[in-house]
Amino acid sequence: MEAAGAAMPTDPDLRHHGDAEVGDGLVDFAVNVRGVAPPDWLARRLRRSIEDLARYPDPARARHAVARRHGRTPDEVLPTAGAAEAFVLLARALTPRRAVVVHPQFTEPEAALRAAGHPVERVVLDGDFKLDPGRIPPDADLVMIGNPTNPTSVLHSAAEILDVCARPGRTVVVDEAFMDCVPGEPETLAGVSAPGLVVLRSLTKTWALAGLRAGYVLAPPPLITALSEAQPLWAVSTPALVAIEACCEPAALAEAGAWAAALGVERDRLAGELALRGLIAVPGARASFLCVRTPDALDLRERLRERGYAVRRGDTFPGLGPDWLRIAVRDRAANDTLLEALDDLGR
């Protein structure tokens, strides 16, 4: 386990994200957002929401919609400006004695804790990057886990995470930003009401809403109250609240489920094609991206950029290094253009 209370010069850059890799006309395989715009039906709802911008946002309808979706009560729901805001609110509202972040994972949980002045320890997984509850220090009172995990695309079992939750007085935060990539969401904990269990969800990835910032927290009512008190007034805009409500409706859930099923087929095909070119993915990927290893990863990333393709470097994730890349899974036609670029590079 690695202590990480103070940043060191050799620390990975926790504030580096996929959006920093794109631009200048590059074909984007670095950001894990589906498509380039919300579907038409959602875009129409968002455009209509502009008619209400003279009024302050009211989260009531969105909270009830989320509660219905997950079998919770509205007082267990807090809409947020994406999952990133939720990490900041948790860092403000909680006072952990021993905070642990399970890596490799999305780096904002640790960055938010550090920014709030909390010392952080890392439990760094390796091998197949599967969660081992026995690695968590017994006296850790705050544990942050991604599921499925960004960047490894590994899906942990709900039972293992609940095992981590079992210690009294512990808060376990599960980042489920990519759970809707998994058909049927068999390992989600979004519908589980348990002391200390916090689940974060995001609409950014599946519904192409990165610029809108829409997500929510599911947690016991006392913690929801504490988080709402740490949140600025009207932090979630009216269009974002409309999006949250709309994306919880049965038709939207059915659309997301169909997309997740098709994604799985294409993800497995792409992983096989990349392996033939020496880019070996973490096994069992379940999210909308692949974490691949190759000895020349950073050089290959630069050569792909020269060819017009952006992929995400992996060395800014604690627990990975310069031989890792994260590659978003696009549709078959787009993925084939990336494979052709790799072929042109002699891979």
C-alpha cells in the first residue's frame, strides 16, 4: 500500500484527463463519451427546458425520477453537476481518519480528497485488477472504488464490495459512472440501502452530456443532507435536471440497455483485433473502453497522434505506467479506421 498524503514530484498527474488528449482535428479514442451529441429525443427535451431558465432550478422531479428508477426514496437522492462534483462534496462533508482509494481508478476521488486537506492512502491492484477486500486496511473509514473501473474496465462483484462495506463506521463510495455499459447492471449497488454505502452515477458517458454536467448521489438520508449542505445553491441547472429525469424513463433505460449489448460485442471484437497487433487488453473488460498494455505505449500514442488519432495515456493513473493506454470503443467503422492506422504503423 502506498501512502499519498502529500503529492511528490514522481506522483502521476491526477488532474490529467482524456479531454486533454483531444483537439486539433484528432479522431477521438481518448474520451469515454458515447457519440458526439445527445440523441434527438433528449436534445429536444433539453431545448424545451430553456423556456424555464428564468426560474431557479427545482430538483424535486429529478430526485423522484431517480428514486423510482432505483427503488429508493427521494431523500436518498442528490442530483449533482456530474460525478466530479459529487467527489468534491464528499471531500467537503466527510472527515475521514483513514481514507483509502483503490487504484487504478478515476483520479478525481483522490484529487478531491487531497484538495480538501485529507491524507489519502492507495490500495493498488495489479494482475487482473480484481478487487480483493482483504487488501483494505481494517481501520479504513472511507474507501473509494470504481465499478466498472476506469481505466481498467474491470467489473467487481457486488458481493465483494458489500464485504468491504460490512465494517461498522465505514463509508464506501462506489463510482458507477460506467455501470450502464453493463447489460442488466447485475453488479450495481444503486438499489441497495445500507449504512455507509454511497453510489455515484453519471449521465455524461452514455448520453453525450459531458458539457451539461449531470449525475447523482445515492446514499442514506443523513449523508444526503450533509452533501446538500456542502453543495452551492442551485448547483445543478434546469437542463441537467431535465436530462436526469428523462434518462430515468423506461424508454431511455431500454435504449441504454440495447446500446450496452451492442457495445459488448464490438468491445470484444476490438480487443481481439488489438491483441493481434500486440496491444493486450485487461481481461474481462465490461465498460466502454479497453485498457491495453504494450511496451512502446507512449511512443505509439505519439505516432497515432501524427496519424490523426488520440488515445489516452495510462501513466497518469496510479498503479499503471508508461506501457499502458486506454482506448475508447467506438462503432465498428470508426474502430476499423484505428486498426488501419495501427496497421500502417507496422502493428
